[in-house]
Amino acid sequence: MTASSATVATPRAGLMARIVGTPSVGPLLVLLVFGTIFALTNPRFLASQNLSIILQQTVIIGTLAIGQTLIILTAGIDLAVGAIAVLGTIIAGKLVANGYDPVLSMAFAVLVCTAAGAAAGGLISGLKLPPFIVTLGILGILTAALRLISAGGAFPVRDAFLGWTGNSVKPFGFVVTYGVMIMLLLYAVVWYLLNETKWGRHVYAIGNNPEAARLVGIPVRRHLLSVYVLAGFLYGIGAWLALGRIPNADPNSLQTANLDSITAVVIGGTSLFGGRGGLVGTLIGALIVGVLRNGLTLAGIDPLWQDLVTGVLVIVAVALDQMSRRRR
């Protein structure tokens, strides 16, 4: 090989290594493989109506997974995701049912969800308690609180504003709900915060090594608190999207949201050990779960088998992440 050819080959090899090493590339390939398999085995899979349904089914978990991603990037985990979102739906639904203004009711519900995130962040950053224990405790508290607030009942959502996110438009003949648009907008905004701001760089630094981050002058406690506050706000928005998707404020809803959001984040290539990953992978991970469940449903596969396959994917994703960390 001549010197000139070696010069050309090296940048190409470096580019390929960067592409392969990008955390979202693997999940994207998995999504394409699943999509190809289901498209070849069932002609209904690629129908525009079915693709629209997949997006709509991804809205709630996809939105909650944004907040979960932020927390996991700091090497934490949130087990109260679903409970906080359900709290938002119950508060908004009950206030509107009692005659309060729907806009103010939803705003108050989002504020309460943000406060729940702030409470978790305060305990974790201020008292240095383990995120697993804190969010597990908050899950138990909110589960009981939801029963008390709702008195064991549900609140049907008939208000136009609360259900507005479930309305749709048809650009180019493809049905898209406002909830899908809001979810994608949230991904874009938080992606910018993570990748183009000093705050985002500090989030990754804390996830990689909080002590090293502290030593270089990063206010670790304040940044951790801000992550949980933002996550709580996102869960509140997720509550609004949930009311548009399922017009019923039920304390028993979103029972699998905690595991589903973690699944989307992990399958999307974000490391459970913090400091590696991103929102592009999370969105792909949420779509993988949506495509997998939709394709298996079209094939007539029992939902229990769907859960089994999803669980296997999570274990494989964590195993690959662990192997990657050992190599590095």
C-alpha cells in the first residue's frame, strides 16, 4: 500500500469507527431489522394507518423516557415515573370534574409533577441518598396518595383542552396527533440542552464521575437537582399527553410505565452506569418497543410473549453495555 492510499484509508477508518461507536447506531439497526421482518411477514405493517398507530402508542412512554434518560445519564434511576405522571392526570381530571378551569388545572398538575421531581432531586442531591431508594419510596407514597385523592375511582376526561393532545391532523394524508408533535418537540429541545449547552456537558460529566466533576468546579448538587426538576416537568407534560391518548384519569393506569421507560432508554443505548448515551437512542428505543409490540400483535402473538421478548432485549442491551465498558 502506498503512502497516499494509507493517508486516504485512515480518515475513512476513523469515520467508520466513530459511526459504529455511536450509541444510537446499534438500536437503529435493530429497529430497521424488526421493521423489515414485520413488513415482509405482514403487508398491513407498512400501511400509513398502522404506522400512525405505532407513533401514537409511543407518545406516553416516549415522553416519560426523556426524563428517565436525563436521570440515567447522571447514573441514577427513577422508579416513580409512572406514579408521577398518573398523579398529574388525577389532579387535572379531578379539578376539572369539580368545575375548575381546565388550563389552570392542567398547569397546576404539571407544577405538582415538577414538585415531585424536585422532592426526589432534593433528597438525592442534598442528603446523598441512593436514587433507587428515594424513587422507590416516592413510588410507594404516590401509590397510596393516588388512591386517597381519587377515592378509588376514575375521572372520565370530557374537556376539550385536556383531550386536545389526542386530536390529529393529516399532513400529506398521514395522521399525526398533536401529542406526537409535542413529544418530538420535547425531544428536540432537550436534545439541544444536552448537546449544545454547558448544562448538558455537566450532566454527562456528573454521570461519568461525580467526584471528578466536583473537583473541576461543577456544582454537582445543583445540577442533579435541576435534572430531577426537569424530569418531573416532563412527566407532567406526559400526563397531559396521556389524557389525550387515554381520556380517563385512572389511578390504576400506566402501571408498567416505570419499566417501559427504562426499557426504551436502555435499548436505546444509554448506559445504566451513566455518562453515555442520548435522546436520539431513547427515541429509537421507544420506537423499537412500539414496533415490536405492534408487529407481534398483528401476527397474533400473545401479549405475554411480547413482554418476554422485550425483557430479553433489555438484558441483551445491558450485557452489551457492560461488555463495552470493560473494553474501554
